[in-house]
Amino acid sequence: MSILLILAAVSTITHPLARVIGRSVFVVAAALLAAITGVLALMTARVSAGGPIVEAFAWVPELDLTLTFRLDEVSALFALLVTGAGALVLLYCARYFDVREPGLERFAAVFMGFATSMLGLVLADDVYLLFVFWEGTTIFSFLLIGHLTRLRTSTAAALQALIVTTLGGLAMLVGLVLLAHQSGSSLLSEIVAEPPEGAVGVTAVFLILAGALSKSAIFPFHFWLPGAMAAPTPVSAYLHAAAMVKAGIYLIARITPAFGDVVGYRETLVVLGAATMINGGIRALRQFDLKLVVAHGTVSQLGLLVMVFGVGDPRASFAGFALLFAHALAKAPLFLSVGIIDHSTGTRDLRKLSGLGRRMPVLMTITVLASASMAGFPPFFGFIAKESAFTELLEVGHERPLALAAFAVAVAGSVLTVAYMGRFLWGAFAAKPGVETCRVAHAPGWSILIAPGAFALATLVLGLFAPVADRVLLPLVSDEAAGVKIEHLALWHGITPALFASVGVLLSGSLLAWLLSRTTRRVSPPAERWSASHAYWVSTHFVDSVAIKLTSITQRGSLPFYLAVILIVLVAALGGTILVTGEWPSEYALVTSPVQVPIAIVMVIAALFSLRARTRFQSVVLVGLTGYGMAAIFAMHGAPDLALTQALVETVTLIAFVLVIRRLPQRIGHRASRPKRWLRAGIGLGVGLVFGMLAVIALGSRIAEPISLQLPELAYAGGHGSNVVNVMLVDIRGWDTMGELSVILAAATGVASLVFLSTRVDNRPKLSRRDARRAAREHLQRVADPNDPARRMTWLLAGRHLDPARRSILLEVVVRLIFHGLIILSIYLLLTGHNTPGGGFAGGLVAGLALVARYLAGGRHELGATVPLDAGRILGIGLALSVSMAFIPMLFGQAALASAWVDLDLGIFGSLPLVTSTLFDVGVYLVVFGLILDVLRSLGAEIDEHEEADIASFEEEGVSSR
């Protein structure tokens, strides 16, 4: 858990750090991942000696949701692969990217975020936590694949990968929920130990397989991975060779021992894996782009891995783990080498590359080592792993004929592997007759060769010292291997059928590679219209067409139409339910206090007069009056918090409406026809009756004591606060508040996107507070001089920027006097809201109203001078603070959003209670304040600027016409 927190923290500071130190941030990140690899290696030794390491942190105890992490032999080795490979790829990035690479900071931060998600995925034992990290890798991979935002191919490939893997992930989520419900535990280790049976269990397993197969690009989901090669080379080397696509293999390896006997499980994996391996190998032989040769080869090897694990025998699984690590160690340097070739020569087309081996001998040596291991030549680890797979498949074949079929496909696919790797080497480094020797425009430095060289060297070292790898991999299947003999990894087992198969594969593949190198013709491809990629594009085009047609029918651009549809459905659904049930209370009271009557009369009259209003401003004010009436009712019935919040929200809403309607015609010119007016009256009457009946039924149907009677005691005992409403918002129901904050951010983003033409970031020159105060002091000095003819009173920071025709000295003086008082009041409401009416929401609204007053008096220049910060950052800081206060208690063994407090004795001034949930409330305060600032900038300042530009253009047109 601590390792993940460190990685997550580093991910958040990587972006600003990269702005300061540039490409060196990759070296720092690589050093961190290397250190974590060392720590994990030590922890792996502890696991081997003393068993799994488990850490659990209560998340939502009431729902039995716990963040559980488990480090055992399988997760430990995958974690070492994730961090070790990540460290080498990051080191490669330090020299791969140019110092002026656009989006370099974003790439570094997203890469670290992906590494964190991938590490969390392999360490998570709770299936819900596993899914969170699973989708985290999906999102981060989308951002990494689409790093080159200027290229349409890059963004299209990123979207394709996102859609395919997300659909599979959603299917997997359903399967995980079913398994957890059926087994009574959400821990993967317990589910695998006692797998549920029956139809539900079978359905859940195949839904999980859908997610795993889509993640690992197995047929029919294989098409997204080659398209993702539009990403930068480090992304391909890490995500698609050593990390992301291995997530599906990891999950299959986890659940196969428990669910291998499920009907159709083995057959599904073997058949789909076989189809993927053969299809990927053939397509690799078709490519002229070196990166696509390696990409389709990756798809082919993933098919082999799924097929071997899918046999469902511990002997085959042992060989599968060997193959998995051999593939990662060999495929990553191949991608890195392609990146170096591309940077050095400016092309990846093997038809244009010639004589590169003589010009770049070190790179050629590294690539030959990796290719030899990938093809399965001795003495590399790839040969040992592949021979182990042949041996175990033949051995298991005596018991399961399915393993013999897998062996045959593995041999045929391995022939294709040798062939396309031979063609890859020939295309990259050989001197081709009739092709001009390519120029090396940018010779690679020695430092960029460290990462691919380390990977390639590892394949050779593990091959020569195979018994070491054997001792590391054997514990992975030791629990399931009781009663069966597993052939140990070794460079020489004698004359065996597997050896004959390996020799035959190498000879046949080499011959095929030689034949293909003699011609520039590709292997004849199948028709593209029958490919899975074509099916994907046809499906997405169909969805787009349906969406466009449906939108043209439903989205007419008429707000009355939208409201009518929504309200008619509401009346039909709720009203129909009420009429069908017919459960009415035996007694109810329409009026509980005499004060309600005059307030209700005022609200009704205001609503009726709003229907007859001739101007938009009248309508807004009359509708707002009904809201203030509700605030009065709340205040009369002992709910000061609700009354305060309702009044503040109504005021802010009224101001927002005024900001909008000022750009609209003053009068409501169009009057609806009589039939439409009757229809609208009927809808309104129906909504009123339905909600009135709901209120009567809800108030009269209570048969037990309400839970609210216990809330005061719960608020004080659990949240150390006397204000029940505020304690509920920031403590008891803090998750609801966090969701509402997210909605507020979405609303602010939506409003800004409707107004700002290019970016919501305020890039206009701002009048700094220092300059504004200096100008104000100078002007006040001039005001004090009676002989100065230019004196003019100003009470605002940006007062001198105002048009004299739009100024109101009275308003400026009032705002100057009340602004600081409103800010102090907002802080008071924030800090005392835990025990008295107020809180972060009300305080943020008051601070926002102070900002509104400043804007109304001084315009957009005053707004920029008052708050020179970007609204988006204020919103982000507020949400981040609230989220942090939700998760920090978990570091101390407490539940999420748990509160702690201390009472400070201030002597004669009494005591000051300090509660941690107040910091959560500070986040709420910032979010509300940021929302109002964003609305003022979008509906206020931005529209002001548009209006000024329109006036200026009209004046210019008038001058030119004269």
C-alpha cells in the first residue's frame, strides 16, 4: 500500500517537476521504479520463505468494502516485471524524446499514473479494487496512445483501444460482482480457493474472460493492439509488450486453477488463442512497417500464452509463466530498437532500409539477441521457455487431447514466429540489392542503448542460468502441481520430442524467412472486409448514424419541447404509480402553522403573475420570489441551515439568470397559441397535483419513528458537531457530498464550454492587485489635491478602467464597504458551521455573492483584479482537498471520511473545537466559490468582452460607411 501511495504521489508531482527539469524527470522516475523493484525483490524473498503478505484497509465498513492487497508468488513476479520494465523504458524515454517534445510533461505524468495502476492491479486482492485499477490502466493507456494529439490516426487508435477494452471491462465487472455475491466474499484469493458452482458461476467466469481477452487483444478483439502502435515507441514497449496486455494473461492465470474444469472454459481459451496466434503470425509476415511486424508478432505471442494457460494444467501453466517473461524480455527491446531506427533514419519501412547493420553494429547486436530469443534459438531464455511449452503440452496431451491440438498450433505458430523475426532482421539491417544505403541522420548515443541492451542481455543470462529461473517460477504453480511432475527449466534435456519440434521449427521458420526475403511480395492477405477491424468500424459507423438520426428527432433546439417531454413522463410515471397503488393516509393536515398560509398565498400569486409577465426580468424575479417563500417556510419550521442555503442559492440563481437574459430581447415577444397555452397549463397542473399527492402520501405514511430523531446524538458523538445538517454533509453522508461536488465541476465545465470559443483558461492580461493598489493610491492623492482637474473618485481596484457612462459611485461605495464584511462572514460561516448554521456550502455562496457585487460594480476588469486565479484551479484544489480528507483517515487505520477532533482551551475566550471534517468543508467552500467565479467569467466577463467587440465592430462599420 505504501509503495502505491508513493507512486501515486510522484505521479501527481511529475507534471510540474517535468516543467522544471525537462527530460531529466524520466531519469528521476526510472530511479524511483528501480528502487521499488529492489524493495519488491526483498519482499518476494519474504513471500517465498513465509507465505503471502496481506494488507487490508477498511474503506466502507458498513458495506464490508475493504482495500485488500496481497503479495504472493504470482503477483510478486508480475509486480517485478511492471516496475523493472518500467524503469528501463523510462530511462530510454530520457533520450528518446526531444527537449521540445510537445506534451512531454503530460506524457511523463500519465506514464507514472499507468505504472501505478498496473502495479495496483496485480497487487489487489479485492475484486472491486482490482476493477478500479483495471479501468485505470484503460484510461491511462488511452491517454498514452493518443499522446500525439495532432495526428488523427493516434486519436482514432486511442479511442478504439478505449472502447474495446472498456466494453470488455464492463462485462468483467458484472462477472466479478456475480462471483463475489455467489461466493460471499470479494477477495479473489478466497473466490479461487472455493470457487462457486452452478449457472451463475459459469456465467460469471465467461464474463470475466471477455474482459481478460479484450485486454490482451485475443481474437476477436485482436485488432486494437496493432492500431495502438500509433503511440510513441516507449508506450508500445511498455504497455503492449511488458504491462497492459499482460493484465488479461495475469487474470487468466489467476482464475484457471479454480475454473479450468468449467464446461467450455479450456476449449474457449485454446481455440481463441490458436486463432489469434496463427492470424497474428500471418499478418506479421504481411507488414512492411517494422513496428507493425513486431506488433502483430505481439498479438501472435499473446495467443500462444492464452492457449498454453487455457490448457488448464499446472504443468502447462508453469511453461506459460516462462513464456510470458521470455516474451516480455524479448519483445520490449524490439520495440525500443525500432524507435531508435525510426529516429535515426526517419523511416520504419523495411523496403527503404539497407545496410543499417554496418552503420549501427551495437544496435544490430542487441536486436539480434532479442530476435533470437523471440524466435526460440538456443541458448536464449526464449528457447528454454518454448521447449518447456512443447514438453508440457505433449505430456498433458496424454491425458487431454486438447493439449495435443494446442501443441500442433504452437509448432505451426512458432514457425511463423521464426519467419517474421528473420524477415524483421533482414528488413532492418541487411544490405538489399538495388536499395540505396540509408543515411543515419541522428546517430543514437550510448545511453539510449542501455534499456534495450539490458533487456536483451537478460534473455541471454536467464538462458545460460536456467535453473535460477526455474527456482523462481516453480513456486507459482506449486500449490496446484501436487501429484504431477513438472519438467525443470534447463538448456539441455537430452534427445526429446520437444527438441525435435524445436529444431524443426527453427529450420522451417528460417527457410520461410529466407524465401520471403527473396521477394518484396507479401503473404496474400484475406479480404479486409471480413476482418475484425472492419467489423469494428462498421459497428461504430452504424452507432454514429443512429445517434445522428435519433438526435435530429429528439433534439429540436426547443427548450419548451424538452421540458414538456420530461414533465409528461414524470406525471405519467409517478401519477400512474400513485393511482395504481391507491394507498392514501387515513389522516393528514394541509396546514400545520398559520404562518404557512400568507407565505403560500404570496408564492401562488408570484407563480401566477410570472405567467402573465411581459419581460424576462419580471419573470425571473417572480420565479425567484417563490424560492424565497420556500426559504421563509424553512426558517419558520426550525431549519435555519436550509433557509440560509435556499436564500443564498436563490440569489445566486437570480443573478445568473440576469447575466444570461441581458443578451436576450428585453420583452417576451412571442406568445404561444391558445392550444399550446392550454397544453402547458395542463402539464403544469398535472405536475403540481402529482407532487402534492406525493407530499401528502409521504407525510401520512410514516408508521415508525424517523431516523432523524437519532441524528443529533449521532452527529455529536461521531462528528463532534451540534449542527446536524453540516455534520451530515461533511461526515455522515460525505460520499454524497463528494458526488455533488463532482456534479458541480461538471456543471461549471458545461457552462464554460458553451461560452468560451477556444479555451476556458483566462489568458487575458490581468490587472494585478499590486498595480491596482498603486494606481488607486496615486489617484487618491490626486483626489486630495483640489487643484488637480483630472481628479475622479474611485473606490475599486479597476475603477479607472470603467466607462464613465456605466459607473455608479453609490454602488461602488456600497460594494467597497460591504465586500470585506461579506468575505469575513463567509469565513465565519465556514468555520462555525459545524456547530451553528452555516458550513462550507453557505460560506462559499456568501463569498461568491461578494464577488458578484464586485463584478456588478466594476465589471470584468474588477473581477480579474479581485481574483487573479484561474477558476478551474480553484475547483480542482477544492475537490482534491475533499477527496484527500476522505482517504487520509484510511492511512491511520480508520474508515474513509472518519473524523478526528481536538478541543483547544482558549482560557477566558472559551474552547475552540478543531475537527478534521472542517478541511473537507474547506474543499466544499472552494468548489462553490470556484463555480461562481467560473459562472461570472463565462456568463459575465466573457459576454462583456463579446459585447464590447460587437460595439467596436459596429462603430468601425459606421465610420467606414461614412
